[in-house]
Amino acid sequence: MMDNFGKKFNSNTFILILILLLVGCSSSANGKSEAQLDKSGNNDVSDSKDIDQTKENSEIEDEEYQSESTTDLDKSADKGSKKTTTTETSNPEDDLLNTYSSEEIEYARIWWQLGEMRQVDELNIKHIPAGTPINSDDETSANYPEGVIQLAGSRLVEGSVTYSGNGDGTINVYKVPLRWDGKYPAGKDFYEDIIENTELVQVDPTINEGIIELIKVQNIR
């Protein structure tokens, strides 16, 4: 009976040891798998972080490049703008008139545009105040309602221009001769008609040697 019990005990012990070995191997395998899985997972997270960091760096570099490109374009545009402005405002012909007054230039331009003869030996300028009779030789003459300026050559054939300025590049031209010929008294209506029918003229901003020559022969009275 003792021999049977010993055999049975030995058999049960062997089975128990075998079960423990199998359980140990299974736990080891599961632990290794979990460690590998965790390692793999960590690698995935690390890889993901690396990808995100690379993407972020790339986006930052793109933004910096675009910013630099935009700045370069702005600087280029500014330079182009300044260059264009300089070209547009710089006119060598303007320098020809820098030494003369605006009045002298005005008289010369108006005569150049409206005078009977552009080239004259003398350009006489006479300022006539408001209230002065249009024709001082006629007692029925109406008076100038405003101050006017009379331009005339030294000879009658060279004609005359009588006008008032509007301050905007235009003038009112009075159609009066330098010397009155006809029958007088002409009557007030005749002179009133001259006043009411002045001609509005746009003065050309002419710049040339002819303008300078006319300035040089001006005689202001």
C-alpha cells in the first residue's frame, strides 16, 4: 500500500511541476509580447512626434520664406515707386523758367498763345484797375468791372491782348483794340456787350526758348 501511495505522490508531483513550468513559460511569453507591444507603441508615438515636429518645422520655414519673399517684393515695389515718382516729377525743361517770376511766365505764355505776332522786339505790360473806362476817348464808355492786364507789342500791327486772370489756368479775354477807330460816342450798350461777351481761354503751360525770349523783352508799366 505504501508503494502505491509513493507512486501516486510522485505522479502528482510531476504533473504539478509540469503545470507550473507551463504557466511560467506562458507568463514569460505574455510579458515579452506586452513589452514588445509597448516598445512598438512607444516607437509609433515617437515616430508620430518626429513626423509632427518635421511638419511643424517645414511650415515655419515656408512661412519665413514667404515672409522674406513678400518683404523683398515690397522693397522692390517701393524702389520702383520712388524711381517712377522721381522720373515723373523731374522735368529738365522746368529748370529753364526757375529764375523768372510766375507773372513774367504768365505774360509770355499768354502772348505766345494769343498775340498777333509771337516774336516781338518789346512786350509791354500795362495793369488797368477796375473802374477804368474801356475807351477813355468816349464819354459813353462803360468801365472795366475788374482789374485787367493789357499786353501789347511796340507796333500797332503786333496787336494786343487784354485779359483778367481766374487763378485756375484760365483767363477772361476782353475783345478791345489797342487803339479805337470809329464813330463816337458809341453808346454804353456797345461797351456793355464787350464786358458780357468776354472769352474764357485755357492758357497752355508752354515751355520753350520762345517763352524765355518773350520774358527778356518784357516792359512792365
